[in-house]
Amino acid sequence: MAKVYVTRKVQFNAAHRLHNPEKSDEWNRRTFGKCNSPNWHGHNYTLEVTVVGDPDPETGYVIDLGDLKKLVNEKVVSKVDHANLNLDVDFMEGVLPSTENFVIAIWNELEDHIPSGQLHSLRLRETDNNSAEYRGE
């Protein structure tokens, strides 16, 4: 049977600060610029979750997108929307919240909970111009 890739897109807002406590304040300011603001800054994130698999012969679905929406909302959006990634999100504790690290952390929240098909990729857009994609590798 043919493999099909299906994608669900969700949006949320979150704040963070890029700051490596192992480095000096000067290093952090120079490395992260405005993203190192001690008063935090926020983004309107877009997350695309792609699942791959064979369509079920009875439903035609690789995964019920309504079920995927509920899962992503429960495991991710409910925890990060209007939250501070540095302070409020359990699965980001101790993680420098770059887009790259954030998308890996989201993968870890979702990977073992996909009810059908297989998690293929996540694309996390921090801005219209900046995104990170992760495929579990």
C-alpha cells in the first residue's frame, strides 16, 4: 500500500528567554541579542505535525485528524500556550528554549502517543521567516 503523509497545524503563543547560565552575561548578550532580554519576549508559534502511514481500508485515514488535534492540544498546546517556556512548561525544564530544542522536546511529548501511523516530522515556526524541523533523528 502507498505511504501517505498527513499534517495537522496548530498555533499558540509563548514567551521565553535565550540565556545559557553556564556563560557570562556578556556572552549571552552577544550571542542571543534581543532574545536574551531579562524581561522575556514572545512568539506566535505554528506547529505542523506530520504522521505517515497506510490509509486504513475501512476509514481511508492514516490517522483521524480530530484525534491528532486532541492529542497535540493535550500534550503540547495546553502546556505551552500563553506560558513562559523557561518557567512554566514541565517538559522544557532545564532546556535552553531555542526553536531547535523546543521542537525536539515537543517530539518527545508526542512520539509514544500517536494512535495510528507513525510520527514523521514536526515543523515549528517561530516567525514567518524562522522555523526548525525535526524527524526524530
